[in-house]
Amino acid sequence: MSDVRDPLAVAPIVERLVVIGLGLIGGSFAKGLRESGACREVVGFDLDVRSRELAVELGVVDRCADSLEAACQGADVIQLAVPILAMERLLEQLARLDLGQAVLTDVGSAKGNVVRRAEQVFGRMPGRFVPGHPIAGSEQSGVTAADGKLFRRHKVILTPLAHTEPQALELVHQLWVTLGAHVEHMEVAHHDEVLAATSHLPHLLAFGLVDSLARRHENLEIFRYAAGGFRDFTRIAGSDPVMWHDIFLANREAVLHTLDDFRADLDALREAVDQRDGHRLLGVFTRARAAREHFSKILARRAYVDVMHSKDLIFTAQPGGSLSGHLRVPGDKSISHRSIMLGSLAEGTTEVEGFLEGEDALATLQAFRDMGVVIEGPQQGRVTVHGVGLHGLKAPAGPLYMGNSGTSMRLLSGLLAAQPFDTVLTGDASLSKRPMNRVAKPLREMGASIDTAPEGRPPLTIHGGQPLKGMHYEMPMASAQVKSCLLLAGLYAQGATSVTEPAPTRDHTERMLRGFGYPVKVDGSTVTVEPGHKLHATRIEVPADISSAAFFMVAASIAEGSDITLEHVGINPTRIGVIEILRLMGADISLANQREVGGEPVADIRVRAAKLRGIDIPEALVPLAIDEFPVLFIAAACAEGRTTLRGAEELRVKESDRIQVMADGLATLGIQAQPTPDGIVIEGGALGSGEVWAHGDHRIAMSFSVAALRARGAIRIHDCANVATSFPNFLALAQRAGMRVQTEGDA
Ligand code: S3P
């Protein structure tokens, strides 16, 4: 008998653990806990004598009892790990025994039947019975396959009832945690529904399809030509038939429910094929593909939500280097968002090229898919949007998740306020802290009904079916998001909606509305739209994002010997503050090949290294460079003399408080940076090295990567996962251009 104790063994939390049923799951549970040292004694029982002998020989248990009664004597915890239908008889037998104060738990794949049976045989579900279900398994079975590590990083669902004793629940929870499992709690009925849909239905379909094809007389022919799709779809038809027969009988109600829903959807697909309704098919397939990609990310624990909360993605930027070559940065984020929004509301099919495949724009894309719009792609920046017209959106099935994207949430709230259905807009931790009253208040003045969390934070609950009235709004802050939100609401309002801005902000919404044939009146600083027109599908070519290009403009300016050309960059006059500010600081920037694509001016931008000097940044340029300040602060740190920024309090409510977060990072690197309520004062100097935090803000992460070009040592930048929101291939492009930045661990 082996006596393997895990070196990280824990102090015993259970005197005697009894495991009934020594198959793969029961055996692994027993073995893992025995190895952990969490139980002073592990006793096994199985009806099969050979399994009992093997369990002792293989060190799965300390000893085996030769009857159920003997096994349960003096037990502190009893784990029921028998096949799901055998559970019913086992419970009956247990009810006749004196179990003392033992905590009961089980591993059945359905929970309703276990609870019902326990209620019958015990008279009431015992308070010390904690139903459970580990989502783990393997193609192998039996005690010989028992593996103490089987549950590591697997989910275990516990389904306590209202009267389950908290200490019993805590103990069972602890045992699974000791085995390395991630434990979640769920209601019994919910568990059974979720499992019926995600596990039981797919198994039923796989068994059913293989059997159906195999019974046809031409079956040999079919299987001979069976391609990868057949193999992949039917892999699970190789599972244990007896076990699955048990599961379907045990979880009958929930399986029937999900099967009926699916049958209705299958009928709809049949009808679409019958009617040659390609549009409907494309809708189902594109939604399914997007959902599948999303699930794969979650399954691989790569989803951005997950990365943000659980994993600190660190960039390390080595000092020195210079930049050269021709680069094309990804598509403009603001224009990408709007291409999906207006394309969806248009009549006809809009083709988009150069779409930014970053998480922010993808959040907008997903939201419109959730509202029934068929969107193909993105594939290498190409997206095809099958517009549904201004009144064609459908109620989404659940909340719309906007991730990190303020633009998605603010622009959509204007549009959604005018829809006949209700919506809830949620976001990640950073977005959940950002102010939404700036849109909620004026929208309410137009007649919208919007609830926010305290202090005007997300989530936003928008009650549909409210008639909106056009109005004139004097915007208190220079915000293109607020302006665009109100213009979108204005498309549906009664009468004209006009917005006056205190300073020019990006005008992509106005330009694109016109591109879709929708009239927009611009009179000085006031924009007006009226209802009653339509958007007509068009072709959109998204230029490269000047906000992403800005990192390379500063990088090439500060790194001696650099000479780069950034191709096809959008140079909309409302966005070129970064070029003007850098030129005022002495940068060597020239524009070539200026042209207009789809209503937006573009150019190739050449940047050569230059000696920069500190300046007082003209306040008029602030809204025109609002997203570029983090990297401009790096330029200021490398400039000779003092740079002063004023009138930029908006920076405090971006993806992070960009004034404070940049000041902190610069101070760490030895630069004097004095934050003020609405700006910062930076003294140019020598950049040192050290650890800085991006606080989940993409632009902060990229800015400090640029800083390393002039630093004395390496800069480690924490919390960089959100670079993927606006510039998913930043590291690859930066390395290609000559920067020495990489993800930590990717040496
Ligand atoms: C954006 C407007 C700006 C900008 C944001 C994108 C847009 O925000 O910072 O990254 O696409 O309309 P504000 O309108 O809040 O200034």
C-alpha cells in the first residue's frame, strides 16, 4: 500500500471520510483528499469486491469496509459517488442506518432527482446533506483510473437548499477547494437546467445523429465519406451508454424542456432552408460563430473579462532602440463603432473595410448582433452589416455587455432610449466607475426613462417605448460621445435636436450620417438633426487610428535616429491636436499623400527624431488631442524644460484617472510631474527605470512602453491586458518598428 502524502498537505479538517462508490469520481475524490492530509482516515465502500481490493492496493483509501453499514459507522463525511440511478436505492438504505452527525454529499450529474429521493426516504432533505456535482471526468473509468488531481481547476457546483446547515456546506466546500476545484453554488433547478442545455442535450443529439445515420441502409456509404465535422460533432457519442441512460432518466424534466426549445429552433432552421431564406441562415450562423468564439475564450480562460480580473498582464520594456520603417496601425476606434451602429440602422448592406478588431469595437458589434442584426466578420478588417433600418432592432435576450468601452455605452444609450423595448447596459470594472449622467440627464430631458446605479454609474437600465422630444442642448463639456448620443436619439425624436459644443470635438458621427445619406445641419458649433429620414447602406473605409499612431509619433520623436512613416492615418481636423502639440514642441512631422476616403481625410505621416522642448499646451487643442495626453506626457518628460497642461479635467474620468496615474508612473521613473485639478506640470528630465501600473488603461500601458526608449533601465508595466481594447497588435507592431517591449515571460 502506498502512503503518498502531498508535500503541501493541510491539517486534517475531517476525522473520517467515507466514500461510497469507488469509480473514477469517488476514487479520485478519496485519493486526492487522502494525499492532501485533510482527512485523518479515508474509508471506502463499493459493492464490487475487486474494486475494494484495488482501492486499498492503489492507495486510494486507507481501508475498505465490507458493508455499507460498517463503512458509515463513525463517519464525519459520507460522499455518495455511485451512478445516478443507483443513488435512489443507496439513499433508501442510508435512511435506515444511524448516521450520527455525519455530513452527506454526492456527485450526481443531476440534482433534482437526488433531492426528491432524499426527501422521500428521510422525510425531509437532511440539513447536513449538501448536494454536489463536479464537472470533471475522463474517458477512463473505474478505480484504477482514480487521480487525486482530477478536480484541479475544474468547476464543482454545490446546490444547497434553504435549510442546508452552513457548517455542513462550508465543510464540503472546503474539501473540494482542498482538491484544487473552483466551487460555485447554484439552486437545484437552475443546475439541472444549465446541465441539461450544456451537457445533456449535446449528448442526446450526438447519440441520436450517429444512430440515425447508422440505421440508414446506405450507412456504410455515409460513414465512408464522413468528414471532420461528423467526427467532431459526434465524438461524445462514444460516451458510456449506461451512464447516459441514467442521466436522461434522472434529469428528465429539464432535458425535455431544453429539447423542446431546441426542436422549435431546429424547425425554424428547416423552414429557412425550405424557404431558401439565406438571410435567416446567415443570422443564425454568424451569431453562433461569434458565440462560439466567445465561449472558447471563456473556456480557455482567455476572455478579457477574465484576464482583467484574474491575471496581471505585464509588459516589460527594455531601454533604448530607435524606430524605422513603414507601419499601418489598426483602424480608427471611433469610426469603427459608428460604422456598426449606422450600418445596422441603415437599409441595405453596408461593407466596412479596415474595421478595428479590438475589444471595444467588438463590444458594439456584439450588442447589435444581440439585437438581431446579421453581421458577417470581422475578417481581416472586413465586416458586412445587414442593416435592419431605423426601426428594425429587436429586444436583446439579456443585458448588453459593453466591456471597457465608454463610447459603446454612451452612444448606444441615445439610440436605445428611443427603442420600443427595454435594455440594460453593463460594463467591466473600469467602465462601471465612469460617469453616465452626462448622457442620462439630457436624454431624460428629451423624455427618456433611464435608471443608473448611484452617482450616475453603470449599469444603465433604459426603459423603452418612451416618445422622445427634440431639444436644444448646450453641452457643459466638450464631449463627442455626449454629442453623438443625443444626435442618435434625435433621429427618433419629435422635432429637431440640436447640440452646441463649448469646443470642437470629433465629428465622425456627423460625417458618417451624411455618408449614409442622412441630412445633418452644422452651423458654427451647433449640430442639428431632424427625424423622418432614412439611412442608406454604403461602403466605409476606416482609416488607421491617429490615437494609435500617436504612440509611434512620440516614440519616433524621442528615440534618436528614428524615421518612420505611418500609413493611411485619419487626419480629421477634430483629431489632429497631437500633431499640432508635437510640432509646437519641435517635432519633425510631415504629411504626405493627403486624400479623402469616405468623407474622412487621411495622410501618410512621416516622423523623424527631434529635440523636443517643453511648452504651455494651448487649451484650444485639448479636445482635439483628448486621447493622446498619456503619450504626450511621455514626450513632455523627454523634452527640455517645462510642459504645462490646463483645461483637461476630462482626463480624470477616462478609462483611468489619466492625470494621476501618469503622474504616479512618471514620478516612479524619476520625473517631476505635478498633477493639478485640470492638468499637469511636467519638468523634462532623465527617465529612470522601475515598475508602473497601467490600472487597466490601454493608453497608459502603451505610453510607458514608449517611455522605455529613453529610459536608463527597464520599465515593468502592470495591468496591460486592456491594450487589446484599442490596439490588439500593439506589441507586434512596436517590435517590428524597433521598440524592445514584450509580454513578461515571452523572452
Ligand atoms: C470618443 C470620444 C472621446 C474619446 C473617446 C472616443 C468617441 O470621449 O475620449 O476615446 O468616439 O466619440 P469624450 O466624448 O468623452 O471626450
